[in-house]
Amino acid sequence: MNDVTNSKLKKLKQYAFDKDSTLKFIEFLMQKTEVIAPQNKGQASYSYEIVKDAKDVVLDYPRTIQPLKKFFLPPVEDLLAFDLNANTYQEEKIEAKDKIFFGIHNYELEGIKRLDYSFKKGNPESNYLTRREKSMFIGISYEPDSYHFSESVGIPADKIDGFCLFFDKISNKSDYMVFVVDENGQKLIDSFGKVNEVKSKAEITAKKFQNKVKLHYNRIPQVFDHVYKSKVWDKVAERCVGCGTCNLLCATCYCFDVRDEIEINAKDGKRTRFWDGCMLNTFAEVAGGENFREKLNQRTRHRLYRKFKYITDHSGELHCIGCGRCSKYCPADISIVEIINSLIDDYTTQQKKN
Ligand code: SF4
Ligand code: SF4
């Protein structure tokens, strides 16, 4: 897939949308297929939900509580039903369904790309891949808050490849410059037909990130080569309560547990998959009661190595998209950027000594 950033944006077709045409466009999309978009949840939170009324869609939001993965990897999912007497089983059938995800931040789509990598590799995960098949994504720009650090992990504001269309907000107005990223986007614009192409070529507005990792993202895996025994893990573990929130809200975490349950008739049963998380105490528990990551410092280290080293060594990409969810919703106020920056300090000190 081509990397579309500002250097290539000027070649893309652009259309001006005001508040009214944006609303009408969402209504137009809803007539075509199921639309999922950010909506209010409670007083100050947001959630991706199926759109019932275009007016419910929120265009200006910092982040949703849950990432998009819940639509492709449900928190609880029946995999098959079995009959012990007949010694047979029947798999749950998943069908690919057209879906348009509207108003998606660019780091969120990068999270989906990381999950694609994880679920395509080795033994491909057919349920996830079937749900992914007919999904289209329409992006929207955002103002980074004190938790976002996407730019520090290689996802600048103008990275829009993978979207079919991208809505970039124009200054403080409710107007958007819409970039046509691929042919599906152009087809949508053409069949909508109520907007005019803009001839002067704009660029996506650069964003200022307050939250930053202090080393270029290309060098982060190198830091992780040297900090396995760092004291930073112990310091973080002193505050961590092992609740697993950081795993469950993470856009790229995909670990799950599978359980078989048998009905009271001792004949029928079903196999169900549940989200799991490496920060939870039971995650690394094995038969006989042994737990090979019993301590919180070990679990924290494992979580971070999964994001910045283990998978990265194979995929070539960091598996953190800088959404900031793990830090914002951590009950112990643990910041992933502070952990990385402390590890960088530790690494720098080691390098100076050598
Ligand atoms: S959310 Fe915070 S307290 Fe809970 S497991 Fe993660 S780091 Fe620990
Ligand atoms: S590790 Fe934290 S910041 Fe990175 S993708 Fe997961 S939730 Fe977002």
C-alpha cells in the first residue's frame, strides 16, 4: 500500500464540505450500508457505534474509550458448538458484511493494520479476516491532547493511506477539506454528487503533539535491546494494580482465552473466545498453578516489549499507535510515554558508561 503523506497529497482530488454537506453525506452513506462512527457516551466520553441518526455522529472528539478492534475481534465470541455423544461439532459461520467506518483518526486505522499483520501471520485467523473483508474507512483529523503521541511512533497527522476519504478540518470552522485517497472514495463522492472539487491544492494541517518520546521511533527497538534488566520495571510495578485496563483498551492488543462449557445435560457444549490481557495475574498461569510472569514488573515489561520489540522485530513496525488510551484510563496514572522516556534515560546512561 502506498504511503500517502503531504508530499503526495497535492496530487489527490479535494472537495470542500461544510457542516450541512457533511451531515447529508453521512445520511447518504447510511442509505448504502451500515455506518459506524464516534458518538457521545455519557458526559465526556466517546464510543464507536452503529449510526442510527446522522446527527448523533461526533466529528470533534479526542478518542473513543474502546478502539475499533471490537468490531473485528468481539470481546466475547462463540467459536463452535459441539455434541459429545455424537462426537461432532459445528463452527459458527461469520459472513463478510459491507461496513463504512466514518470519522476515524489516522492512528486508529494504523491499529487495524497492526492487527491485520498479527492475524494474517502464521495460521490466519479467519473470523477476524472475514469481518475485515468489506470494511471501508473514512478518516478525520484531530487535535492531539496531552495523551496522544502518535507522531512519536511514526504516525504524523498527514498519514492517510488506507482510508478511502479523509476529512481535514479547516481552522476553527465546521468545514472540511476532503481528500480522495483511493478509487472507492472517488466512487462515493461521485455518487453523492453534492460537492464541488476544489482546484487549489491544500495540505493536511500539521498538528502539535505535547506528548513526545524523546528519541526517534526508529531507535526505540534498539533501546529495548538494553533495558530488560532496568530498574524502571520495578518502579512502574510499585504503582500498577494489575487491572489489565491498558490491555483491554489497547488498539493493538489481541490476546484471548478460549473456554469450553458443557450444558447441564452433559452432552451439548460450546467453545467461546474471550479477550484476555498479559497484565492480568492469571494470564501466564499454567497447569499445576505455576505462573511464569507472576510479578507486576515482569508483566509490565512483557507488555512494553510486545509493543516495541518482539513483534516489531518481525513486522518492522512499532505495535503501539500512540493513541494514549492506556495512560488516560490507567487507574494508577501510569504513562506509557513516561515509561519509554525513563527507559531511554537508562539506556543513555548505560551508553555513556561504556
Ligand atoms: S491500566 Fe495501569 S494499573 Fe492497570 S494494569 Fe495497566 S498499567 Fe497497571
Ligand atoms: S500501548 Fe497504549 S498508547 Fe500504545 S496503542 Fe496500546 S493503548 Fe494506545
